[in-house]
Amino acid sequence: PPYIPGEITDQIISYLWGDRQTLLSCALVCHNWLPASRHNLFEHVSISSNSAYENFVDGILKSDRMRPWLTSVRAFVLWEDPEADVDAGHACTTGELSTAKFTQRVVHDFAGHLPALELLALHRADWVRRPPHPSAFAAISSFSSLLSLSLTNCKVPSFCILRRIITSFPSLEALALAEVSWPAAAIREPGAAASHIAFWPSAQPKLHTFAFRSGESADGHCDT
């Protein structure tokens, strides 16, 4: 039968980016089609449930055979379920991270495993009910390739925490905030801003683009 060079089939497969079902079918055609198919499948990862996140961690991150494909991930999009059960009122401890919402766990679980990640998008993350663990900011700083951060309908404990999250990404160039909020009382606490001065990073990101959209709040939160 006629032979098609791998460089050509890889190029053809690259045009299927975003068509997950077709890429999955291509991955099953033959051994030679598998690398390009998987590379394009992993380029954009979207997760919208705790079960999907657990499956991704167990099947990819914890698998010696599949973990190398994380180097193909360019975009990571997570949609949190705001109704998911979580113990409220205190920050995560190290032992509690395994039961925290996956939008909090992701920076701990994947720190150092996504060397090509350029975009991180979080939707409906609630860090007020359980504030980030203090080690989260060190974990965030390991995402040195990240250029774009998008937060949509997210809740943070205070503006100071939001600032620390943003400035912990060392290479951030683009920031998009849409209806990000924090409790109004948090910005009126005496000395709240001063308590975070010691954590201001020495190398701050230099944003090229910044987009934000505010929303009306009826629950005592301040919105961007």
C-alpha cells in the first residue's frame, strides 16, 4: 500500500485540534498516529467536575506511562461546582488538601508537571469558604511558563489574597477578571493590607493586557 510520511500525517492531525472525538479515533488507527493525536488531545484540557478531575489525576498525573503527555498541555480550564460540599471557615491544612475543591488543589497537584502551560482559566472557584493553603503561593510560582490567567465568577477571601495569587505567577502577561469578588468586611480590617507586605514578590509580573468585568453583588461582596 502507498506510504504517507509521518510528518504529513502529523500535520494533517494537527488541523483536528479541538475535535476531540476525531482525535480519539485517530489515536486508535495505528501506532504511528498515536503521538500526534495525543499531543493535540492534551493541548487543551477542560475539567468541570470533581470526578473528572480525580480521573485525570489518577489516570494521567499518577501514571508513569501517561504523565509525560502533560508536557503537551498549553491550556488548562477548570469549572468548579459551587454546590459541592466543603468544610467552610478555615484555610486548608496540608492534610486537608486531598479533600479540597479541585480549583484549590490544582496548583499543588500539578506544580512542576505543566512546563508548557500558557493559559489557566478558573470558573466559579470559591476560596472564601476555605481560603488557600499558605503553600499555594509557592506552588503558583512554579508555573513559570504561564502567560495568561483568567478568573470568572470567582470568590477570594480578600483583595490582598487576590493580589498575591496574581503576583505569584512569575511570567504573567495577560490577566482577565470577570465578576471576581471578596467579602466587603475583608477590605475594612485594620492592618489587613500591611499583613501581606512581607509576601510581596521580588519579581512582579509585567502585564501586557488586563481585562475586567464587574457584576452586581447582593451578598455583601465587593466585585471587580
